[in-house]
Amino acid sequence: MNLGLFQGGWFACVLGGSLVALPVVAAILALHLRWIARPGEWRWLLGFAGLGLVVDGGLHLAGGFDFGNDFSGALPLWLWLLWPLFATLVHHGLGWLWAHPWLALLGGATSAPGSYFLGARLAEVSLAPWLLPAQALIWGGLCWWLCRRLGPATPRSTQRTAPP
């Protein structure tokens, strides 16, 4: 259900724009917090919302996205809403991934740029040539960090004690 709600929200954002995305994502986040979320998980949703403003906002200011002539210049709400929507997956649909750092790094470095590429095509957004490689580095690093933060604890010492 978690992955399906995320995917439905992704399509609402990319195909519907901000007017559709806002009520759909708000409903998904409310359902998530009500029935799925762990205690305190709202902090992750807020954290990713802030991170989205910094990352995609910065990439937009650097000229990475072109939303067309009729756009006011700010980061579109629909693009920003994808960040807290992604955060709904962190402890649930993607929770298993954080035990596999190299798989997470590779997955972040490939699937996120693929999502941006497909989303841009569907939403008629132009991307700067450097944007997808930048997204690969950002999301690969973000997924690596998630592994370090949420993955299984690694033993601090691998020394074996001698048998008595």
C-alpha cells in the first residue's frame, strides 16, 4: 500500500500539477501519518520537505529546471511535494534497502535521475544537461547517508577473543 500510494502521488504531482498535487499529497501524508507512520516519523516528512526546498530549489536557481514561459520563477509546489512523499517510503517501502549500502547508492544514483527524466518529459519541463548527473550524485549520497543512519548497526570492533 505504501509504494502504491507513493506512485499515485507521484503521478498526481507530475501529471496534475500543483492544484491536483496539493490535495492528493496532503491526503496521502495524512493517511500515512494516521495508519502507517511510526511515532515521530512526521519529523522525517518535515526534514525531507526542507531538504527538497534546499536541493531542488538550489538546482532550479542554478538553471537546472526550465518550467516554461508562464512560470513565476519559484520552485513549483508539485515538484517540492515529491520530497515529503518520498519520505513516506523511508521506513516502509524502502526500509529493507538501508541494510544494503551499495545497492542503495546505486539505486539512488539511477532511479532518482530516471524519475526526474520521466517526470520532466510528462510535465513538459526542460532539464539542463548537467542536472541528471547532479541528481545522481545527490541521490546516491542521500541513499548512502540513509544506510548509515537507518541500516543495521555495524560492530565497532571485529577482533575475536582467544578461546580460554
